Amino acid sequence: MDKNIVWHNYAVEKTHRSELKGHKPVILWFTGFSGSGKSTVANALESALHQSGVHTYLLDGDNVRHGLCKDLGFSDADRVENIRRVGELSKLMVDAGLIVLTAFISPFQAERDMVRNLVEDGEFIEVFLDTPLEVCEQRDPKGLYKKARAGEIKNFTGIDSDYQPPVAPEIRLNTGENSLEQSVQQLIDYLKDKNIIQ
């Protein structure tokens, strides 16, 4: 980094914003195969939190690639850069006092750990959508598995690109067995148990 670039401290800090909002800021990092339910569960959780007066923002993999990361492809290097950018953005949103929900396949443990290390202890909650690949492929909501199996899509996670399951996620969900309501309730219970929300 250029030695002429100096960090500037501000009078209003994360703790002040958090107190004003009435809840702790965290990143809920949803990871899992395509079709595992990341976006669906994150969207339902955000709706429930919003109705309770909790300040949130949802970052979704596809949506981010329409703007912030539209210059990136799906090579391993591009996936790493995609997560780096989202991690830095999430860090800023946590500093703003928000509960950030991120729905990204994020296949590599090192990149998820990198985001965890950007924030304070307890501010990164890894939510593993532990839904079997077979279930995700049967769902195939976007028709991507069919295209990947046909060779029309390269570097597709679970088919010809690796996915490294979380080693010790804070929360494990299986949307192949649990209903959407059950998954959302499990997440809300966790947030209350950790005194992140009331």
C-alpha cells in the first residue's frame, strides 16, 4: 500500500451505530451448492428480521455480478476475487451497524476464512447449506446443472469445480430435510441466543 495513504478515524464508530440500531452487526455468510437454498433462506430471514425492525442488507451472488463483480468470470482466481470484494463490502456494512446476509457458493474455505478475519470475533457467522448435491441437482432451479452436465458451462461447482465444505460452521442447515420456516427459525434462535438481536 502507498505510504501516503493514511487511515482516517471518525467520531462516529461502529459501536455508536450498533447502539442506535438496537442490535449487533454481523455477517451471516450463506455457503453451499447452487440450488441448496442460500438465496431463498437468506431472503426469508431478511424479511423476518425486517418485520422485527432489524436493519439488514442482503448481498446475493447473481445480483452482485450485475454490478460490483460484473467483470469477473468463474475461474478459481475470479471466484477468489469475487469473494474478496464481497468480503470488503460486507466489512463496511458491518461497520455501518447492519446485519449483512450474503448468499454465495463461495466454494473455498480459505476465502471464507479471509472474510472471517476481516471482522471481529463473533461478527462472522458461517451458515452451511448442507444440502446434498443430488438434491440440488434435482431442483436445478436455473437449469445450470443440466447445462454443466452437457458441457455447456465450465467451472461449475460440484460438477467440474471443487467445493470445500465448511470445517466448523456456526450453523448447519439441510433444506432437503427442513422446511423454509424451520430453517429461518433456526437462524433466528441462533441470533437471539448470541444476543445479536432481541
